Amino acid sequence: MAVSGNLAGLKPNQLDALERLSQRRVPSWQVISPELGSHLALLSRELGRQIGIFIDRRGQITDVAVGDANRIMLPDFGRVRGGEGRFRGLRFIHTHLRQEPLSRDDMTDLTKLRLDMMVAIGVGPEGVPGAVFVAHLLPPSKGGELHRVIGPVNMGTLPDDFLALIESVEAEFSRQIRGRKVTAKDGRAVIAHVATTKQGTMAGRRSLDELAELARSAGVDVVDRILQIRPKPDPRYVVGLGKLEDIMVRAMQKDAELLIMDCNLSGNQSRAIAEKTELKVIDRTQLILDIFAQRANSADGKLKVELAQLKYLLPRLGAKDDALSRLTGGIGGRGPGETKLEIGRRRARERIAQLQRRLDKLSTGRAQRRWRRQRNDVPVVSIVGYTNAGKSTLLNTLTQSDVYAEDLLFATLETSSRRLRMPREREIIVTDTVGFIRDLPKDLVDAFKATLEELEDAHLLLHVVDIADPMRREQMQAVEKILMDLGLEKIPRLIVLNKTDLVDPEEARVEATALKAVLTCANDKRSLTDLLQKVEDYIWHKTKPEPDYY
């Protein structure tokens, strides 16, 4: 048996008393015997420090921990779980010199270590056991409590049959996990967002909704959502320390090992959060990069994703610690840009330069194709818009093509061009581009900038908007910002309010009037008549659209 913790200043006979605790045993059906509880309280009062013992299910004391007057540090048991659906088989019983209830740290340790039970014995003025508080985990349930807390009680009214109680709770844990859809642990995530007081709760919830959709597009099962309102994000942990502990507890209960933060984290923040929670931590940028890595099919697209991933990882390649190792592999680090952490900064820079040269060559080929198109004097209409607004579906319906379209964010990564025959035997080229999103990672924009050069040759941009999305105005502004960053703000744009089948017709008409937009349902060809007429009016009659974005 090991005695650990704050042993400085203890006398030899006090150390001997602590070591002799291993000779005591507790009946398996008891939480703790009254005799051992009294002995712990008396010894704790004598030392003026909290004392804790770990007891296994056979009633044997396995470890002793000594703290100070206010708290106690538990020994390191390594990684969190002893096995899915199973507890660690140890209960921790410790003293509280002021007879206070179980603390937040106590509840965190109970969950983090999957202990059978957490018990605090209050110590009276004469070293007599006082108020006792008991807690154990509860099986996951929707909207349910994480723990059951009993107390204050006295030593004589502790649960009658400890072993039967814990085994029944553990069996229910195991049953629920076996009945759950089997997914990789990286596929189960808790997502978190910090909204400032100025932004408010509604904006925070909408951001979480979008993050959940991004996670779904990456194949991640979101098992819990955390929203915190703060004056400003915490510089170290983004969320407050107390909220971070809550996240860890809920992740343990939901059997998730992935935490997705709805912001862009610095390397130091990623490491600090990972070390504190023992979860794999990724940010919004990594999640988007992961989606791009999954969807990139062409050699061009794979090169761009790898370039963006390397640029993201470059400033994070310095420290080789366990927290940073969670930045690579699995969700947030897979695909063509997945790199081993051992890669050096110099090698990463060399690879970035090599990728840039290869992409420049591909960009030259695209420029030549655009020049040939311009020489043939074929008008170009490009479809832009927020991700999952229905751009690819619109292209397919207009041109009777079969470009990949799916109800997922970033279903389209490659630029697709199709010819569309207009009335009077005239033709235009319609191009579909990658969707935009708010706070699109700069490295990703830079990597795909060559692809977006296609937009520079467009005679008209069709800005497709999901009219059924309550955040459509914010999404339109995000698209406009990216277009301005790309220097495309002077190209005429026609707003296309799509998915009209999902909203009230009168609401759609009012919105179209306010935005000077055209209404469509991209999967219904009959709804595209007005759109085609507007396009024809501009291309051949120079009737300039005048959208009102605000």
C-alpha cells in the first residue's frame, strides 16, 4: 500500500499510523465500518489535514492520500476509464475538517476516475465523526442528473448494502452502453460555444446549431452541447474553469472523448484544455478542415486541403506533449494532410512550398481554359452562396447534370462548369463553387483561392440563399465579406432565395421584395422560369440586378 500526498512535517509515529491503515478491512457490504470512520476522523483531527483512503470491493484498503486542511489530491490512476460501462472498483473515503459537503473537485474526481463512490466524513472538534456525505454516479439519461448525492447523514445511516447498490448501477451503465449505436469514440463529441454578453443567448444557440451541422457533416455524433455567456472568453480555457470541469464530467457520462470548441484555438489553449479535461480537443477550423479532407476527391482538391492543414499545424509543431498529440489523427486531423507529430518545422515549410508550386502549375492550366472560354465569347454565370444553400442542386436542375449534391455542409469542394442552352439558341456556362461559411479559415481561403479565381471571369453571380434558415441575413453578409476579400464585389449579383417549399409563400414574397431577389425551389424546374428570365435580361439586355443585402 502507498501513502501519498502532503507528508511534509509528519512525525514518524504519524506516518506509521497512516501506513497501518492497510491492515484494516471493511466488510464488502459496508461503505465503511463505524470503527474505521471514527479512526480516520480522529487521525485527521490530530494531523490537521484531510485523509483519504481507497477501498476495493473486497474491503481492502489499497491507497492512502493526505491533503491539507482544505483539499486533498488524489493519486494518478492514468487514463480515465477502466472500461466501457464499468466503474474502477474503488471507493474513496476522505475527511472534511469543517464538515462541509462534497466539493466540485470531489464530484469531478468521482466522474473522471469512475469511482464506485465518493464519501466525505465530517470531523468534529474532538475528532468525532460528524456529518457524512455520499455520492455515486447515475446511468446516463436524457436530461437526468449525473450523480446521486446522499447527506448529510450520520455513520449509522449509510446505505445498507454497498456492493449490491453499486453493482446494480454499474449493470445499468453497461446495459445502456451496449444498447447504444456503436461509433468510434472520436465520433462522439461534446460541442461548446462561448457567447459574449453583447451577443446574447440566441446568437450562441444559433452558432451551436451550425457547429452541430458541421459535426454531422464530418460524421460526428454530437452527444451534448455547452453554451456559456461571459463578458469575454477566458484567455486560457475559453470557457470558465468551472464550466470546463462540467464539460469534462458530461463528456465522461456521455462516453465522449472529443470536445469541439466553436472558435479558433491557439496552440496554448488547445494544450491547456486537453490537459485539464483529458479529452481530444479540436476547434472550428480543424473541424472544417476535416470535412474538406473527407470530401476532397481530385488531386487538386487533396493538395489544397493538405496545404491548409500544414499551414494550420505549422505553429503548433513545437511541443511534443500528450496534449498536442491530440491535434492529429482522427476527427480534425485525417485526410491527405494528416501528418505525424514528429514532422519538423523545416520539413513542414518545405512541404508547403512544394505544394504551393504544384498548385501554381494547376492554376496556370485553369487560366488557359478560362482564356479559351473567353475567346469563344461564352457568358459565364457563377453560383455562390453559403454552404448547403442548394447551389449544386440548382446547377443540376438548370443543366440536367448530376453534380454531387447532399444535405450536408460542404458537400461540394470542386468547381463544376456546365453549359446551359438558353432560348434563341444561345448558351451560357454555369459554374458551381465551394460553399462559404462565416469565419472561413484564412488558410483554407488561401488554398482554394486559385479555384475561386473562376469567379473573376463571371459576368453575373447568382447568390443562392436558404430562405428557410433563420440566420440567412448573417449568412448573406458572411458571403459578401468573402467576396469582398477576394476582390469580387464589383461583379453584379442576383440574389436567389432558394428552398421556398419550406416557408410560407407570403413570407417568401415579402422577403423577395425586400431584397429585390428571385424565388426558387432548386429541385423543381418549374420554379426556375423567373430566374432564367432575369439571367437572360442581364446577359443580353444588360438589365443590371440591384440587390439590397441589408
